[in-house]
Amino acid sequence: MGFVASRWRAGNTLDHLDEWGLGGRKFGGWITWFLVGGDLYTAYTFVAVPALVFGAGALGFYALPYTVILYPIVFLPALRMWSVSRSRGYVTPADFVRGRFGSPTLALLIAITGIVATMPYIALQLAGIEAVLRTMGLNGSGFAGHLPLLVAFVILALYTYRSGLRAPALIAFVKDILIYLVILVAVFYLPAKLGGWSHIFDVSQQKLAAPSPKTGKPSGSIVLGPSNQLQYVTLALGSALALFLYPHSLTGVLASRGRNVIKRNMIALPAYSLLLGLLALLGFVALSAGTKPITNAATGNVDSNTVVPVLFDTQFPSWFAGIAFAAIGIGALVPAAIMSIAAANLWTRNIYKEYFRRNATPAQEAKQAKLASLIVKFGAVAFILFIDPLYSIDLQLIGGVLILQTLPAVAITLYTRWLHRWGLIAGWVVGMAWGVIMLYGIPNPNTGHAHFGGTALPLGNLSIFGWHPFAGSQMQIYPGFVALVANLVVAVVVTVIARRAKVFNGTDDTEPADYHTDEHDRDLRAVGVH
């Protein structure tokens, strides 16, 4: 289907960024719903969230409030971004920043952040496919240990290069049908087989409360404790603010043919959150069933990603386990394709065309995007090989720490031009540096890694130029939230200084827009399109 998609609703040529990277900007309501749903609810949903619930308990359910509050937050900004991007031909969020401030430097920072933050998210999708193949027996040491990763990479790379955004849009239909089928069967069949939900919760609490052999402490609980409530809240809010800053999320919005399509989707997409809640419960089901994750023969570490595949493999008949594995695999291929396309668009529009070939033709842009989509996948593979966090979901959360630092430049400036471009640049530098420093200092107790071991920062370890304002606190917090607060404070302070010094703040000139509706007209005027 990925290869056939190159001829599905195709324009005159795929050698144009609008056609290859945005599907011609003409997807209707149903296609957009499946595309954006397939984009946002990924192998992260199917593999990483249940694995976190399996290992840490209630904390894994932060994904539910996050996807509940997400859509009201982004409803109006997504519409405004669509209007501005359609009128000016923008393909990426960095395009918007470039036009808003006339600053190639700020746009470059936004583009680089988007590319780097997307790589661990793609890595999470590849890890999901790898977990399925490992459960099926492809689990060796040396080269054989990474063979599943290579298989996933080649499949993804080939059809993305050939068909662009149309491939994941078409495959998303199959993905969602399979996932809904598997989950509905799982949440009725497995509890009935294992003694009911009451028994599942009781057994899960007992196992989570037992001391871990490596740390000597309980691994979690089926309810939140005093130490992780703040982490839960900041994870939910930080993730909600971050999701539509990712270039792949915006790609699904910009591929829509109209504002009404986006409105209907923001109203309907929370239906996926019900699915997410049912999926998260599979972590408790796996605990109750005594599921044992597979040990990665290449590293010797337990692969928590295999919890759900092993559960399906041991509890379902083999024929239905195969259907479930297919759902997980396709559930990873669809978003990974969209993510690599979005990152490739950033490279092409905001780095290649800005700094290497200003007069690039549409065909040259499309070729660059196709090649860049391959390179981005190599970067995702590197994240898997060199960063081994405690839970695979941390790959997404690490990317979230980075992408949150673009919120002031991309989202807030949709509604105000008060922030100065030098304030935004300074805020980005501080937020990014502090975020990476905090992530670097988090160890992984299970593997012995001293750095990049997760995204749970003890408040007692939070240091501000050597000052520990919460010394002795056992509570934990999401580093991305802390870094974003620092980013905003610095951006405001530098903006005040720059405005008092009357430093030039860039230009916002553009071509006249084609106004389609009163709302469209209003949003365009709000960002300076007259």
C-alpha cells in the first residue's frame, strides 16, 4: 500500500514539496482524521505506555489527561497556523517564524530543534517494530541483534522515499481498523481469562509494591504517591503543550484542505484517547498474567518494549497474535513515515534552501526532502543504539524537552509580536542548554548508565547556578517543564531590554492573501497579513 499510494490522489508530479510532503494540501475530513490519529497515537501508544504502566504503575496514565487537555489547547492555534501557512505557502513551523521575524537565525534554530527532537520519536516507532520482531524470534547478538532494526528501517525508508505523505495517509486506514479490533478483543478477552479486573488490580499492586532486586525499592503503585504527583502533572501539561509543536503534528494539519476539516478533527480526535486508556490497562494485565519481557541478546538488558507483544504471544491464539503484531508494526510505520517527512521538510525549506541554494526549483526541493528523510531515519537508529533509557517512552519525552523550547517562537507569536526575536533566541539557548544538562544528569539504575537514563528529575537535584531551592525534596518533575519556564523568563527579560534599547525586531511582509472566510481573514490580519 505504501508504494501504491504514490498514485493515490496524486497531482501532476510528486517532484514538488507540496505534493510529496503535504499530499497536495487537499486531504478531507476522514483522511485527516486517520492521518492525524495515526500520527499522534503511535507505537508509543501500543508499546511504550503499557510498558511504563507495567514498570511504574499509575504514572503511566499521565498520557490520558495529556490527550484530554491537548485538543482544547491547540484548537484555535492550529486554525490560525493553517490560515497563515495556506496564504503564504508555508510548509514548516520554521517557515512561519522566518516570515514573522525575518530572522533566518531564529528559523534555523527552530528547524534544527524540530529535526533533532523528531529523531528519538522515530526511534520509539522503530523500537516498537523491533520489539515485535524480537518476540517472534529475531533476537540475536552482534549484527543479528540489530537485524530487526535494519528490517524496520529499510521498509520505512523505501516507501516513504517513493510516495511521501500519501503512503502513511493510506496505510493509516488499515492501522486504525487493526488496532481497534485488537484492543476491543484484548480488553474483554484477557480480563475474562485472568479472573477479572478486580483480580488484575490486586495482583498488579502486590507486584509493584514488591522491592526491586536492583534498587531495593518498590517499582510503583496502582495509585500515585507523594513523590510522583508533581511529575504526573508536569508530564501531562508539558506533553500537551509539546505535541503540536512537533513538525509531524503540524504536517497533518497543513495537509488538510480547509479550516472546517481541522475543526471537525479536533472535536473527533479525543475518541482515540478512549483507546489509549484501554491500551494503558494492558500494562496491569501483563503484570497479572506474569508476563516476562524478553532480554535483548545484543545488550543483555531487559527490553521493556516487548511486554505487550509477549502478552499477546502467550495469551492469544497464534493466528490472532499475528494480527496483533501486524497492528503494532503498522502502528509504528505510519507515524515514523510522517515524522521523517516532516523533518525532511524542515531540512529542505529552512536549511538547504535558506543557506545552500536559495533559487532551488520545486523538483530540487522534493529531491532534497526525499534524501533527508533517509538520513533522519539513520539518526533515529543512532538514538536506539546509543541512548538506552529506563523506559522506551523516555525517547518521546526526551524529544519533548527539546521541542518545548520552540513554544514561545512558534505558538505564542501567533497571538503577539511583543516578544523580541533576540529574546526568543536567548530563551531558546537557555531552555535548550538547561534541558539537556538536566537530562544528562539523570541515571538509569537498571542498566548502570549514568546519563540520559530517563525524564524523572528529583526536585532535590534541581540546581540554579549551584543553588538548590528544593534541597532534600523527594518529589520528581519533568525537566522539559522546568526548561520551558526558564526559556520564557529569559525571553521576557531580554525582550524588555531590547525594546527599551529600540533594537530592530525584524519584518513581517508578505504577499496578499486569498481570504476564504471571515475567520480566515481575521486570523491573517492578526499576524500581519493585510
